[in-house]
Amino acid sequence: MEKTIKLLIPLVFFSCFLCQSHAYNKQTHALGNLYRTKRYGGSAIDTSDFKAPEDVDCVILPQERLREKDQISRLPGQPPVKFDQYGGYVTVSESGGRAFYYYFVEAEKSKESLPLLLWLNGGPGCSSLGYGAMQELGPFRVNSDGKTLYKNKFAWNHVANVLFVESPAGVGFSYSNISSYYNNSCGDKPTADDNYVFMLNWLERFPEYKERDLYIAGESYAGHYVPQLAHTILHHNKRANKTLINLKGILVSCNYSQFNIVHIGNAVINEETDNIGMYDYFHTHAIISDETSNQIHKFCDFSPNVTEPTDECKKAIEDAERIFKTDIDFYNIYAPLCWNNNLTSWPKRMSDISDPCSEIYTHAYLNREDVQEAMHANVTKLDHDWQPCSDIISDWHDSPSTIIPLLREFMANNLRVWIFSGDIDARVPVTSTKYSINLMNLPVKTKWHPWLYQGEIGGFEEVYEGDLTFITVFGAGHMVPSSKPKNALALVTHFLTGEPLDGSRN
């Protein structure tokens, strides 16, 4: 028998947009595509603020024996490990034929006491398996042969039980059996609903985590959908007058009775300041000229009520965005590029920092039939292989221009909010995040200062009244756990334990 809970489901943010690079789609183009779609007129995307939640029937399906079926005995080419891992599908809509693929790794030690951390990649619309799990904070990374794995020394399952989810339907191995869904139903709000239903059902499959502290973390466009999922959980707990999901905070994080931490990396927060902050970052890092910067400030208005830029603004933006066509990774402006798209016959010696060609290796690995079978994923076909970002979803319906009201809501509910930013990301740079935080007009509690890790500067930090903390990661790009894995692990460790970063001053 299935249990049905009548719930109000608020809004959550995530997105799925086409991102092309050579033979497959990439996270590095997805956010830019969304911004351009919203900027240049004719867009049907709803950018209005958050609406009141609507009643829906949230179905919790039977989960008996599915956990045992999902256990992964060993991945192809995997080194020996001492933790359990799982992969499989959770149905989020029987009538809509939608199911989300998840990959779950338990902590190496003390799994019974460590918290549960849910990771969601942004993009928008990109795979948490292909990026978060395989290139950032997961236990393994793919070797240059595309066939074997090596251990990530700075994996986050040193400090948490980590759950990766590919959402919405159509991203990675997640799917809908109804093709019209991809054209008519994809957007922030339905993705929020499905993410919430996923968590309720997943916790039935893994009931020992029901009362465990839950943290939700993510990067990029997760600056929308992580706060929205937290908002959804908070709303339902209040609506039911009991803890349905134990939200602890967002890095992103969650606890059943208390909500006190939010953590988002290189987050999309406020569209107007995100845009002008990006161009100001280009200017201050000598990527565009003084003239181009002056033209943008003179002719461009990025406020939400402006749907069509002036011709002068378009010309200035066109000049600035020539950078996108050059050999610079604007998600990590000082990083080396991948010049060899070919796999190697034997694994080459890998560094602790992600190889610039890691997407090539990951794409090859996750498209191996033996890997998909071991992970309990639907085996893909040659005409539609696994992609790091969705090329199925052709339309996106809602994407509010700011999530600042949600940050204020969390702070009013005594949530501790952490926002971190790699300081050499030019797509969602530190300037954008600082401009967005400045809009909130919060008194400074602890002034700007360096935080230290192992005697070296890990970045900088500023703490505001209301327990909002902004943290930079020195020398990190958009994907902080990839480019600075050691510092990212230090950061998440302090986030989960509630301890101040080493070197912070009160």
C-alpha cells in the first residue's frame, strides 16, 4: 500500500539548458545560454518573484528491498574502498513517468553519526553525477584512459554521507516516459516539487537517515534551487507541524527540527548584480578595455524590468563577450585548457587538482555499458548517449530574477547562511556575489579578513549580522571542489561542524 501525504509544495530552483562543446554538452555554457535567453527579448520565461505554494498530492511509494537492489558491489576500474555505495532510480511521479537517478556514497568512517549531504549541480540542467560526483567532491575521479578510476584524496565522504541527484528529468540518467514533459513542463517550480518528492521517497528507502542532519549544497544555478528546496522543506515542516525532512542548513544543509545553515558555491543570486558584476570582473582583470566597460555602464540597464537592451548596450556586450570565443576558460581564467580530446591507452599520472580534460574522461567512462550496468542506470543507446548537460529539454518556463527574498527568510528563521566563491571564476565572480550581498544592506559583524588552512591563506571571509557569511576560496574557479579540493574539504568540514574557519577573528 502506498502512503499519500497532502502537502503544500513551494518553489525550488534548478534548470536545464543546452550547453554545447565539441561532441557533447558542457556545464560551462549552460548558465550563459540561460542569461542570454532571458536578456534578449521574446523570452517566455517567467522571471517574477516567488508565488505562494500550491496544494499537491505527494505520493510516497513502497521502498522495500530497493535499497539492497541499488547497492553497487564495485564500479569498473575502481580501486578498493571501505565504504558502501548505491545507485538507482526513485520515482517522483507515477502518472508523469518521471524518475530521478541518484548515486550515494556513505562516509568512510562513522557513517552512523555523520550528517547526510545532498549535492546538486547547477548548469543549469547539468549532471550532479558527471560533475559533482566524478569531477569535484565524489570519492573517485576518472583516469585519462576513460576506463579506470583513482581515489579522490579530498572527497567529501570523509566528513559526510553524500547523495548526488540528477535532476530534473531529462538530465543525465534521469528521465520522463512522456516526451511532452520536456517541451511543456520543465522549470524551476516543477523541479522543486520533484526534488522534494525525491527526498521523501529516498528517505523511506534509507530510513536510518530520516532523523540525521541533512545539508543541501550546490554551485552556480544551485544558488536558485538549493534555497528553493530548503524553502520547500521549511514550508512543509511548518505546514505539517512536525519534521518531515530534517533540514539543518544550506551550503546547502537540512535538519528535521532546526534550520540553521545555508551554503552555496559561486551562486547565481540576483540577476541584475550578477550581470554587471561579471563585466566589472572582466574589466578589473584586464579582460576587456576601459572603453568597453565605460560603454556598458553608460548604456546598459540590467534591472528585471528591462526586457530589450538598447543597440548601444548590445554592441558593448558583444565587444565584452568576445572573450567567450577566445581560448580562455572564463569559469577558471588562469587554468590550463584541454588541447587533447583523445583518451590515453594507459592511465597517465594524475594530480590532486582536476585535469582540464577530465570532462572527456568522465564522458567516456559514464557511456561504457559495463559502468551503466554496475551503477544500475538505464543503458543508453548510441543515438542518445549520457551527456553532462541536457540536450533534450528544449524550453524552460520559470526562473525568478533574484533569490534574495529567500536569503532574508532564512535569516529571519535563524538560519546560518554561508555563500562561498572561487575568486578566479569570471562567470559568477566574486564581484557579482559581493554586489548581491550589498543589496541586502546588512551590518558587518566581522570585517573582511583572511582565513587560513595549514598555515596558508585559503581565502577571505566577511560575516554579517543575521549570520550570513561570505567566503572566498583563493585561486579557485567556478567548480571550487575541483580546482581547490583541499581547501574545499576544509571549508565543508567547518561548515558541517559549525566551527569557525581557521584564522577567522571575532
